[in-house]
Amino acid sequence: MKAKHQRLTLAVLALVALVGAGVLAAFALQDRANYFYTPADIVAKQPAAGQAIRLGGMVEEGSIRHEADGVTVNFIVQDGTARQAVMYTGITPDLFVEGSGVVADGKLTSDGTFIADSLLAKHDENYVPRELEGIDMTGNMTKTDTLVE
Amino acid sequence: MIAEAGLIALWLAASMAFLQFALSAIGLVKGQDELFKAIRPVAIAQGVLVAISFLLLVWLFVRSDMSVKLVVANSVAIKPLIYKISGAWGNHEGSMLLWIAIMGVAGACIGIFERNLKQKTLVTTLGAQAFISIGFYAYLLIASNPFERIFPVPADGQGLNPLLQDIGLALHPPTLYIGYVGLSIAFSFAVGAMITRDVGPEFAKAMRPWVLGAWVFLTLGITAGSYWAYYELGWGGWWFWDPVENASLMPWLAATALLHSVTVLATRDGLRAWTLMLAVVAFSMSMIGTFLVRSGVLTSVHAFAVDPERGSFILALLAIYIGGAMALFALRVGSVKEGSQFEPVSREGALVANNLLLSAILGIVFIGTLYPLFVEGMSDEMISVGPPYFNLATGPIALILVAIMAAGPLLRWRRDSAKALLNRISIPVFLTAAALFALVLFTTSMSVLPLVGMALAAGIAVASFAPLWKRNLRRTPMHTYGMIIAHFGIAVALVGMASETSFTEERLVAATPGDEILVNKWKIKFEAIEPVAGPNWTALEARVTAQYADETIHEIAPQNRMFASAQMQTSEAALLTRWNGQLYVVLGDSDEQGRWQLRIWWKPFVTLIWYGGVLIALGGLLAMIGRLRRASHQKKQRAYAEAMI
């Protein structure tokens, strides 16, 4: 094999590897990417039950209800226009409180409840999940400074 | 005054970088050698000045100088000293200053230690290094000045995010940054070599220790980051495919490919263009990672501030540096003559396979990480790409890669026969088959990837030592031991990952003091809840005793901490480590009936993941030391031979 041929073979192999990776990636992305929904999106787009989705919004005031088993929590996520019931079994994140932002990964059941596998709450005072930036939450926020007095 | 001194030092360092670039550029164009003599001292001066600037920032944090905006925003007077120091880089501006400081010091190190490179290539390399630095200096001085004062001076600072008040934070970012920025040296070497058209074994031998060094730090940084996320976040996971984790993984993948291809270039003078390409890609990945993390386009614990102006600045820097290097590569690749040839079944062949597969994994991680941004740009939909995608797409390729890793070191350079290879590798193959058989027979809960992974690990663990077969152990070079240990580390980590994925047991309970919980062979008793206080926090602490089988009883204490300064809570998981795994207990909330949530995991052999990571880094370190020693030894011999003549 001549040097030129070997070089060409290597280039073709590299191309095949990268294209292969791309194809594999595209294939895997098709059914494994989670689409982000707000409660209003769920009303509008009606995602199928069982499909993996990511739900984001504000935890409605007075909606957090702890179940008798001590580890399951039910609450409502709202975005100002629609509401979505969520059930989660596990330890809630440190910053999970009523009126604050939350992002939940999980799926809808056939009766319309959202079963969350994981919850992500606001990380710190400077951080709002990127998906929630556009949502107006001023009306529902607990003001921390009024609590101090 | 300290803040002003720091800023002046930073400006001086920036002007040194400019001088360094100018000297190199003028010297090259005019061919004036006397200009070259000045470049080493200038590079060293730049490194010293920027290091001083960074140390002054740390000093401001240690003194809690509340007249500096950055200290106010990220520190508080009552805080343990170590977190005051680490607070200096636990924020946007400080971390960028750390980045440029490491870059300056790395340039100075080239100036002091690099003696193997041809002068012209060295000068071009230092010029390229300075050119990159200039952009980051401009970024710091224009868009994110860490020494900005605040007026009126507040009484106290706002404190550091409690999640970041941890020994992990003190060590993880600097380690990772040294790795990221160390790759800039490989990048500059490649640019220098492309400009001077000096690509060959000598160049590869000069570049290799730097690549190895950067890679060792990257490996350690990723390992430390993984362990930090594991115990600090309280989610019990060790890798989340979070964009920021991916941002550190991508340079590592490229650097791993690079350090293998550079060996082909050094030993056999092959893969010239490919090695240059990888050197460019590796540092590009570091910069893209920095962009993703620091610009705030992706959300994560690591995104300090969302600031579009800064994002565009870094994006522009990226475009200039990556685009420039790629353009240079396209211009010069034709004139880079390919070196010697090899047969498909050979050491080179295996290393090419290693490179292609690593590139494929890199491509998949890259696509998955950036795809959400792309979708958002194209439509108004938002998506997230998580573990299901990454595990499915990278897992199988990674397993093929590690299988080739077992065979590669047993192949001869240039040409070998498949039959001879099968002979040499028969024992590991048999072990893998046996392990596969046993696992299928005796376990029930394993899915395909962990199953194959664990079986392969059994074979690799043995195969990694096979290069020592029938060799004089004392005469085997140190870098060979380095390779063996690193490859063995992969097997160790693989066992940990497969075991954690397949055999973890989890219980989630609401318990009242006095309750007993059984997990695997553990008998866990929830004794009491007590309040405790630390230097800047108060906590509720659960007193828990745990007993494995009939062994001694251990006490552990998971906590829920409240930080006075930030009004936020973090949960501190309690870990109990045995040789065969870790018990992981998290305390949750209480309810009206006085019950407390406890989440308990038993994770068999999970620690092997990080032990494996440390072994991999140790292997890299040995290889680097071995190479450096051999180079200096050969130099002495050459000098001696010349003296004899």
C-alpha cells in the first residue's frame, strides 16, 4: 500500500467513525430527548401518557400535600394559565417550597397525574432554572424580606 | 491598595503577553534571532506577574476586604479560612483569573523547562500561547474585572453558596483548570509546528510530557468532581451527564486520543496531521467547555451568572482561536508529509482504532450536549438530553474501545499477525468469557451494558499486565508501568461502574427514632435527632447506627444544614465505607407525626470508580516521569558521546 493510499484509508475511516457517531447520535436523540413542557403546554399539546417529559413551573401556594407513607408528596405546578398535578416519591430538594420554581422529570399517567422521577428546585438565590426564565412568577413568590420582620 | 496592586499586576502581565506575541511574530517574519533570546524571560515575567495578581485576589478574600465587590458578593467574614481561600475562585471573575494565571504560569514553565524543541518552533509556540492569553486578558480586564471596588463599603459579605463550601471545591476547579489550560500548551505546540512546518518524532517527544501532565490533572479533576457530586448533592449518583460534566469530559476524550496518537508520532513518525488536529481539538474542547459553563447558556450548579455580554465575548474568542487554528491546519495539512506506514494489524492499527472510537464518543457527547441549544435556536421548543441518550449511544462504543485497549499493547509496531495476537490474549479472552457466563448464570438484575462491562473488566485487568510477560521487570521502562497501571485503572473503574449500576439497593422510609431498617446485610437503626452547630451553620443531625452482618456497630450522622448567611439548606449525606462498598444515608424532612425521611443506599464496590480514576492518573504520572527521565538520560549520553569525539 502506498503512503497516499494509507492516508486516504485513514481519512475515510475517520469520516466513517464520525458519520457513524452522528447517525447513532441522531437515532438515539430521536426517542431519548426529553421535551420541556409547562402546564399550559401540556394542555395545548396533550403529550401521550408514558412519554418521558420534563415539566417546569411554580409550585402552587398551599398545594403541597404529604401522603400517609411519609415519603410521597403531591403538589400542583402552575404557570399562571394552567395547573398540573404532580406526584413524587422521595426526598424533596432542599429548596422545594411553595411558590418557588421547580423542574420535574417524569411522565404523565393515563389519569392525567404527572409522576416525577426527579425534582430540581431553585439552586440558590441567584439561580432560576433556565426553562423558567420566561415565566412570570411575581404574583406567587413569597417575599423573603417580609418574613424577617 | 491590594486590589489596585492586583489590577496593575494584571495589566502588566497582559502587556508582557503582548510583548511576547510581538517578539515572536516580528522575529519570525524578519528572521532576527536576537529577538528570540528575549522571549523566554518575557514569558517567565508574564507568568510571575499574573501569579502575583491571582495571589493578591486570594489575599483579599483571606482578609475579607469588603471594599471589593467580588469579595462582598462571594464571601463573608465568619467562614473557615480554607473556604475563604477557595471562595476566590468559586465565582466567575475569580475563576477566569485562575484560568489565565495557570495559562501564564504554564507559559513560564515552557520558558524555563522546554529544552528539546527547536528554537524556531519554541518561539512560535510561546507566541501562540501569548496570543491566546491576550484574548483572555482582554476578557478579564474589559468584561469581568475581579478587583472592582464597591462604594459604600458594606458591613459584611453575602457569603458563598453553601453547596460550594466544601473541600471538594477547594481542589476540584484548580485541578481541572490546570488540565484544561495545560492543553493550551499542546495547542500552541501544534500551531507553532504548523507555522514552522516542523512536525516529526522530535516535536512529538517534546510535546508528550505536557500532554501527559495536562491529562493527569484532567483525570484527577474529573474523578474529584465526580466524587464531590456524589457525596455533596445527596442524590447518590456519580455521573449525571450534566452539561458541565460533559464539558470536562470532552477535553479529556480528546486528550486521551491525543496522548495515544502522539506516541505513534514519537515512535513511528506516523499520524502527523491527525496528531496536530487532535491537539487543536483538545484545547478547543477546553475553551468550548469554559464557554458553556461560564456564559450561562446552560443551567447548572456551575453557572455562576447569566450574562449575555460575557457569553458573546467568550464566543468571539472561541471563533478567533478555534477558527484560526482550523484555518491554519487546512492551509498547512497538505505540506505535512505523512510518515512511515503500517499494516492494519499492528500497534499503530490498534492506536488508530483507539483514536477513531474516542473521536466517535467525543462526537456523540458533543452532539448531545449542544443539541438542546440548537433546538432552542431553531424552534421555540425546549428539550433536555440526559442519561438515557448518553448511556445508549456511548456505552457500546466505550466497551469496544476497552476491548481494543486490552489487545493494543500486546501488538507489535508496524506489522503483526492476528493469530499471534490471539495466542497472546487467550487467557484474558477466556477470563472474559468465563465471567460473562458466571454473571449470566448467577445474577438476575444486570442489564446488557453493565454485564458486558464487568465481564470485559475481568479480562482487561489481566490483559493490562500481559506486556510484562517474560520481560525483565527491573529493565522494563517506567512509562510501560505507567501504561499498565492506567489500563488496569480502567478495568477497576469499570467494575465499580457496573457494580454500582446493577447491584445498588435503595430504601426510602419515614422513620421515628428507634426504628430499624434493613438494607441488604445492613441493620440500620435510627436513634435520635439532635441539633448541632458549626462555624457558620446550624444543623439537624440524625444519629444513626449501622451494622453490617454481625460486625461492629458504626455511628453515622447525616445532617440538614442551615447556613446563616445564605438562608439556605443543604443536606449532608453520611457515608460508611467498607472494602466492598459504601452505605449512603440522607436525611430528609420531618412530618407532623414526628417521622423523618431517610433515604438509604447500599452501593457495592462503588468506591472502585474513583480508585480506578486515581490509578489512571497515577499511570499517566508515571509515564510522564518515565519519559522525562529517559529524555534527560539520552541527552546526557549524547553529550557524553560528543565530548568523546
